[in-house]
Amino acid sequence: MAKIISGKEISQSIKEQLKEKVASFETKFGRKISLAVILVGENPASKVYVKNKILSTEYVGMKSLAYYLPENSTEEQVIELVKTLSSDNSVDGILVQLPLPKHLSENNILKHIAPEKDVDGFLPENVGKLLLGQESTIACTPFGVIKMLEYEGIDLEGKSAVVVGRSNIVGKPMAMLLLQKNCTVTICHSKTKNLKEVCSSADVLVAAIGRPKFITEDMVKDGAVVIDVGINRTEAGLVGDVDYEYVSKKASFITPVPGGVGPMTIAMLLENTYLSALRREDNGI
Ligand code: GUN
């Protein structure tokens, strides 16, 4: 049976450490760290995520600014708000909750976030720096996965890592981070021909496909470390991308859904906000 990597437990420990770091920041610089969250429209899942982000922001002692814009907001209206927050010196981080309503262009809006306040690590400046191995803000979900692997003391050096999924938010930055850890990295996607063989060769398998129970036992090597990034809402409740019941019998480590990668994402958002605030003080911006 695999050891369960508890994102719930690890994220709690990160948040407790952050509480202390945030308090020290306030004493040193005489101001609160603040995170602005923008939600456009009524997507029910997004509403839950945003509420949890706000509660966690306050829990670690940061100031939370929440902006709820109506579904029919124009691109100009959202951009106006993003620009105002970008030039507001008291704001350290800006998060635009995705997905946006269909009539709004993600790129057109996100590009107005000041790169030093891009706590999601979505902007080309941050993605480019990650690729080049320079200090940058790393997208919260893959950053959280790396923290979990570090927390469990899992040695990544020279290991074969397979990432299933090539999204800009998870798959691509995940692959980059594993490469930085000296893994031999393969990225698989919907057009990959011999998916089962490639997955079966992985010492570390990261599933970020968005299909319930897609990774089955026959796709996993004995003793592999299996990280499940999927959060699929099914009639049976929240289900990951990994067929947990059977895969957990084969893996050495596995993340559950819920209680795995999910809670880590919020903890890393707060860590990124703290790091952004520190960098802004250090660079005088
Ligand atoms: N929607 C789903 N995940 C995320 C995330 O990490 N950041 C933002 N901004 N929106 C999301």
C-alpha cells in the first residue's frame, strides 16, 4: 500500500509558517501584505475557490481584497480594475479567477497585471524566467506538487518523470520544475500514441488531464510516486484523474482527492503573495 501524501497536513504546516513570516513582515515594513482577488460572473466552482482563497488569506494575517464583477462585464471594465490594482502600491498580489466568462479574453486581461504582482505565475515574464531557471513566481499547483515531494523527502535526481497533460497552468510548468530537479521528463497529452507504455516507465507520474480515474493500475509501475492533480466533479462526488483504489495498491506514494494537491494550491498562492511582497520591498516597487 502506498503512503498517502496529505496535502491537507502539509498545506496547514505551510500556512502556520506563513503566519509567522507575515507577522514579521508587518513588524519590519509597517504594513500589511495584501492580495486582491477578482471574480467575474457566477461560476459555482469558482465562487467556492475564491471564498476559500479569501478565508486562507485572512487566516495567515494578510489583507484580502475581493472584487465581484457581474457576468456581463466588458473587457474594458475588468482591465480598468486590473490596471488600478497594478498601480496601487498597497497591493502585493493580483489574482483573476479563471475561467472567465466566454466573451472575455484571458490574455487581454491578464497582460495588464504587473508581473511582480502575478501571484499565479501565469504571465510570460514569469513563465519565461521559470524556463530559464531564473527567480520567478511559479504557478501555484505545480509549485505545490514540488513542495509535497520535498516534504516527503522523495529523491528526484535522475528519476524518470512523466507528466500527463500539457496545460499552461499545470503540465508545462510542472515539467520544467521536474527538469530543474534533474528528472528525465516526458510530457504526454491526448495525441500521445503509446500512453500506457510511457506512463508505466515513470518513477514519478503526475496526472493533470481532467478525466476521472483516467490513470489505471496497468499504467503505473510498481513503487511509482503518483501525484493526482485532477479535480473532477462526478455523481459520485469529487474524483481525481487516478483510479485511486487500485493504483494506491501499487504505488509507493500517492496523493488523495480531495485532500491532496488541492489544498496545496491555496497555500502556495499565499506563499507567492508573501514572496511578491518581499521582492517588492527589496526592489523598492
Ligand atoms: N482556476 C483554477 N485554478 C486556478 C488558479 O490556480 N488560478 C486562477 N487564477 N484561476 C484558477
